[in-house]
Amino acid sequence: MKKHKRIVVKVGTKVITASDGSLDAGRVENIANQVSAVMESGTEVLLVTSGAIGAGMGLLKMKKRPSVLADLQAAAAVGQGHLMHVYGELFKRSGHAVGQMLLTQEDFQNRERFLNIKHTINSLLIHGAIPIINENDTVATDEIKCGDNDRISGLLADLCGAGMLIILTDVDGLLDKHGNVIKVVTEVTKDIANLGGKSCSPFGTGGMATKIEAARAVTRAGIECVIADGRKADCIRKALAGEDCGTVFLSGKASLIAKKRWIAYSSRPKGAVTIDDGAREALVVKHKSLLASGIRSVTGDFGRGEAISVVDIKKKELARGLSGYSADEIRKIMGRKTGEIKSILGREGPDEVIHRDNLVIL
């Protein structure tokens, strides 16, 4: 059994809800008991839990997932309070307080807020409390969609230096084309990613595709990931012990520094620039910075310092980076030489539209 200082456990909606969407008290208690045991063994646990919308639907007697945003948010508002109350009462038995954190994409987009998440979590754990984290579905707009908490769990595992991410769902793991569980994945290839599909459950928001993407992100950060059936009584212990309990995604050495992982995975691009073949070679082959001369078009409305995508003439995303110029400024200087920038904009500016230190090749 590999000893980890800290792990992240993500609980899917269908793990802790009944067929009608209401919370299954027995399953929630099972998860709480396992997390308490891990905490008492000396390993810190961040618990990322779905289920608020599903729980709210049960309390509001909604028979199917609403399609209207306001109804989704209402279900989340009712369900989140109930979910936290249940967890709070269960963890109190083992002497653990709980701390609720509701996050949105903006918390990850802003670098300062991103780091503040880490500080808050560290403080909660120092005081022996269990951070319980969910997407803030009561105020989110485009965030209420497939895979939010799968993605959040991966981001938090990286941010907080976890040794393992355990994603608990309602299947035995990643299945191959014949319906058999794949025990070990050494690398998330295109063929592995294609096994994920795009399905979502009536009460939850995630599918296997988002879990695979989370596994890809954390393994590139040097973090092991396990996808397992969370309805089984001893699933968390088995995952930590390396026993057969699902699909293990093996980690490698972190291939990107922390800042570049934030650019690649935490921030969402606010726009894009299309580059020519010469600029593509400079970035991908020669590992150079992106200059204005290689840019052919701009989409979106973004400011200086915001994350953008870099795509080739076939519209394939090649990279992401932090732009040294706004979208309007790039439209004025694209295709022009670096020496012309000052006369065009009427001010000094960086030589690079995206410096290589702020660029991640995908």
C-alpha cells in the first residue's frame, strides 16, 4: 500500500443517489466512513462530490433533469444544503468538521483566486476538517454541463499536490470495446480517449469521457488516477492499496511546470489566433515564441494576459498561452514585423504575442 500525504476523492451523482434522484443514505454513509478511515490513517482527503442537483430534484419531486437553467439552479440550491447537512452529520461521528467550498470556472481562471483555493484547503486540512467541494451550480451558467466535477477534481489534485485521484462512478472502470474492464492504462492515447463516449446520466452531468480527460491531466502532473465503482463497500481502501478495484491510470514524471499546467488545464481560452505553417513550425518544432508576423486571423474578445488558443490553418488547436496583447491589438499587428508594432499601436509592447514561457504545446 503506497502511503500518500493527500488524495482527492471524487464522488459521482449516481454513486450516492437512488434511481429517483434522492440521496441514498446508506451509500453516503459508506463514503463518509471510508473517508474518515483514510483521514485517521494519516492521509488527508479532499472530497469532491456531485449530487446537489440530483438531491434537489428528489426534494422538489422533479422526475427528470430540468432543461431550464433556472430550474437547474433551484434544484442545486435546495440539494446543496441537504447534501452538506448529511455529510456534516456523518463526519461528526468520527470527530471531523467539514468545510464547504463551491467553485466556478472563474475561480480557476484568475491566477490569484486559483492560488487562494489552495491556501483555504491547506488551512482546513491543518485544522483536521474535510474540504467538501462542488461546482457552484446555483450561480453557474455555462458551467452546468458534462463533466464539471470530474474536471474540478483533476484541477484540485494538481493544485493541492495530491498523490492520487480516485474517481468513483457507477461502473467497474473503463471498459474496452467488448465490455471488459481495462485494469491498467499506461498512457491516455487517442484509442483510450475514444472509449469514453459522450453519455450523461439523467441526474448527473459527467460521462466516462470527462473522467478520462481528468485522468490524462493528472497523470501528466505525476498523479496516479483510479476510476472505480463507488457503490462497493471498500473501494477507496482498495484503490489506495493497489488492489483490483477498477482502472488504474499510471502516472509519469510531471511533463509541465505548475504554471504551464495551469495554462493548459485550469484556464479556459477566451479567444484564438490562427497561425501560418511557418509559425506552426517555429512553435512546435523549434519551441519558439509566437510573433505577430505568423498570425493570420483572430477570433474572440480578450485582453492582455488572458489565455487564448493557437490553431493552425486547418483549425486544429496546437497550443494555449497567455497573450501579450488584446484581441483588437493583435488584429492591428498580425502579419506585421516586430519592429513595426510601436508605430502601429503608438506604444512600446513585447516582441512576442505569446512568449514561450507562457506557451504550452498541446
